Amino acid sequence: MGERRYAGPIIDAHHHLWDLSLGRHPWLAGQGIGALGDIGYLRRDYLIADLLADMAGQGVTGSVHVEALWDRSRDPAEETAWLEGLDRPGQIAGRYIASVPLAAANAEATLERQLAASPRVIGVRETIRWHPDPARRWTEHQVLADPAWRRGLALLRRHGLVLELLMNPYQAQDLAALAAEHPEQRFIVNHCGSPLDRDAEGLARWRDGLRAMAARPNIAIKLSNASAYAPDTSVEALRQVVLPILEIFGPARCLFGTDFPVARRTMTYAAICDSIRTILQPFTAAEQRAVFHDNAARIYNFPEQDLTS
């Protein structure tokens, strides 16, 4: 087992960037998303310089930008083109998880534009976050069963792209079944599988969902924004969210991520890194490095020479 806290390189597998002057993020401009509550703290630009300031001193050598809900009435490839215009060091924002509405009739054309916009595009994210409580619901039910959506999914396999999913535990069983049907497709679950229902029934549903998904070797999961689902930000509270995931999926299929700046609601960047280091300390050095760095380097195909320790 591990004897020391992790002090090696980190890849942050989940963060966002935005420039509010572009007027491309209506959810930040006042419309919001009900399930997120008060997002006033997010209504400021978050650019490379802001990200680097938050990352300072943490050993971050690479990171993955995840689509930030660019105006859905516009071409999603605009976001990728904007990202390409940003100056960044090394592999910071070195890979992109882009937006492609897979059920749309123009999904193939949109995906082609995304891939043409940047070689950093390594995958696509879809939101399938249904919940029986309308206040916690972002999408309609049965997205994964939609024939049009499944046709879009086939496009990702053709290009070797990962599919990331912002979901709730209610979708876990369906995702496990989908992954069994498509063993060549890699799926990555965002934000600990979103265990937002903290009563006994909700936690049981979450754990059952984790076990179902972990049974499929082509599903991985991010330990991102764990504090959004913990009763407080103590290490012990965070451990109750993170440890079940590590135990069920194993360190080889868990990825460190911050979800910054969204996660700033509850924790600083440094505090997130420090807490996960503490939680992972009982694991072996190789397992700690896998979660913090190696799994993301492999899954997102980062160039080794640019990820110096």
C-alpha cells in the first residue's frame, strides 16, 4: 500500500474556460440552469491565465477542456475554434471534449467541423441528466434509447473518440447496457456519477449504478467535483463520495478532475488537489499516479514528451 502522499505530475481531466464578452454562454448570462442553484460566482471570465493561477503549485502538466454549454443555437465548432486561438503553455487545455448533439440530423457534419477545427478534439460530451424531480432534470428520459442518438454514437466509434456523459444515477443501468452493446466505444462518466440524492435510497441507487457500470470495462469515471455531493468539504465527507468509486471501479479506471471553475462554489483548486491526495494516500504509488496522471494520459492520448514530471 502507499506510504507517501502523491507529489507527481497531474492531468486535470475536467475543466472549463469562457469569455463572457463573446455572449456565447447564455446559461451564465442570466438564464442559468435550475439544478445548479445560484451561479453568480461564475459570472466572470475564466481564461487560461485564471486557470494557471488556480493550478499554481499543484504540478499540473496537462488538462482537458470540456465543452462549457456554448450557445446551443450556434455551431458548436465555434467553441473549438475559439479555444484554438488561446495561447497556453505545454499541454494545458491540451485536449478538448467537444459538443456534438448526437441525435441531430446534422450530427455527422458537426462532428466533421469539430475535428477539422482542431486535432486536440479527442471526444464528445452529451448531457443525459434525467431525474424524476423536474428541478433536478436537465434532459428528457431515455436519451440513450433514441434511435437517432444511437446513429450519432456510431460516428464516434468511426473516429475513435470517447463519449463523456453528464448523467445522474438514474441512467447508470441504461449506460451499462449500452456499453455492453458497444464494447469498442469508450465511455467516461463525469462528476462521480452525480450522487446528488443523499438519502439512503439515493445512495443505494448510486452505488448499484456504479457496480453496473464498472462491470463494463469500457466505462471509466472522473473523480471530479466530488464536493458538490458531499455534506461538507472535510476529507472524511469527500472520502464517502470518492472511496466507493475507487473500490468499485479500481484506480485503473478513475481519473482526477476538478471541474473548475464550477467547483469553486465549495473548494479552491489547491484544496481539491490536497483532499484527493489525502484520500489516495493508502493506495500504492503506481495507483496514485494512475488516477492523477497516467489514466488520463492514456485515454486522452497526450504526447508523452510534453507531460514532464
